[in-house]
Amino acid sequence: MFRRSERNGRHSHSLPGSRSATLTWCGMSAAILLVSLVTGPSGSTVPDAARAVATTVVHPPVQIENSSNGLVSSTNWAGYAVTYAAAGTLFSNVSGSWVQPAAICPTSAQEDAAFWLGIDGFQKSSNTVEQIGTDSDCDKRKKHGDPTYYAWWELYPQASVTIARASHPVFPGDTMTASVSRTGSAFTLTLNDVTRGWQFRAPSETPTTAAQDSSAEWIAEAPSICKGALCNTSKLADFSIISFTGATADGNPINSSLFNDNEIDMMKGKKTVKAATSNLTGGTSFNVTWHHT
């Protein structure tokens, strides 16, 4: 495990083969029809047949710029990622909570901020991400770039799927809890809005590309916007600050001796911090603070 006391400053070296900021959107369908389970405030479970529409927003693996002693700079991720210290040990569960932040949208420019947890996407050799989360976006199609809030799930490189807003609304201040669990090669993704009283479970599916199950992460992200096959990292919406709590992987805290834990800051170039990640509190809680689009 990387200890905070072992990290001397943030000077770091480039990783060979770091991912570029432009990615290819592969194998994405136009729409996915699913049946979810919604739990109402009374606790009763009722079927909710809703069409979840695949978007042109995707949430790809980390794009690492530099790394040293467990401190990482990335062009698209901020937060924490863990890998097992013992070679060959695989992740089967990641869970945690966050409070949905408001997006501050002063202009009509398109800016996006995603908040999620998942498995895979941190190791250099990992090309999948099994993830579920929420967005706080500024939509240039709306007057003054008014914010849009919604939930989604994704088995990257498959399409990101927006969860129906009518039955699963998301608002600033909502407490969200989520988990991604693996059984064999199938994943179960769940998201609960504790404030609104709904629960969502995505269909259990197998990624089109074999998952390595090599990392677990809790992330604030500048997602990628795709036009055809070309995807580019979006501008990061001003979300002020987000707090992640109860962050565990396979039942263990981020700073468990079983893990190599990596603290990730989002950077624009070498000097501009887009989002900064705090030190851990109690091994399971941290904040990410917005600084720049």
C-alpha cells in the first residue's frame, strides 16, 4: 500500500504508453430497452418498464499524464483508484455513496461532470470500465446553459445508458449510494437515490471485451463527447465540491494494506488543476474540488 507519508510532493514522471485524450467509441447501439426495479418510499418494489436511451456521452478508462508514489495526474479522472498488492487478485465488488452536486453554468457552453464508481479502467492494460453514476451537466442547447441532472450506467466500450428520468429523477443534494458487483464475467450495477426513495438495478450483462477486474475506483470525471467514431474529453462543469463516503472495495477501505491506493488529480497540462482530490478520512471518505473547466 502507498502511505501518505511516503509521498514526497507531486513531482512525477510520464508513464510510457499513457492514453491520449482522444478515444474511439466502439460497438455502441442506438438504444437499449430494459426493465428496472423501482422501490418507492414505502419500500414496495414495482416494475418500471422504461426505455433507457444510449447517449453520445461515454466514460472511458483513465487518461494518465503522470504518476509517482501513488499520486496520479489525469486529463479526465479525479478521485481514488485501488489495485491489489497481490498479483493476480481480482475485484468482485465496489461500493460507496456521494451527494449529488449542483452544476454552475454561467454560459451556454457544453460542460459535463460525471460522478461514479466502478471496476476496471485504471490499469494500463484495462480497456473496459463497468460503472454506474450520475451527471451534473451544462447544456449549451438550453438558455444560459441551464444544468441537467441524470443517472446512467455503462459497460465501456459499450454505450453509456441514461436511466429514465421520469421514474429515476436526480436533483442536487440527493444522497446516492451505488455498487458494482461481479459474478464470473457478469456484472450487477445498482444505484439508489436515498433522498427520492428509488432504486435501480441494471441488467446483468457480460462486457463485449473481457474485463480484467484489476482495479476499483470512485471518480469525478470529465466524460468524453462523441461525434461518430471520434470522442474527445469534455470541458469539466463547475460542480464546486463532491464528497464520497463509505468507499470500499471487496469490503475493505481504500487505504487497506491489501491495496495499492492511488490519489488522482485532474489536470489540464502540467500547471492547471481542473479538479483536486483530498486525502482520505477514515480510509473511506474524501472530497474532490473543482478548479477549472
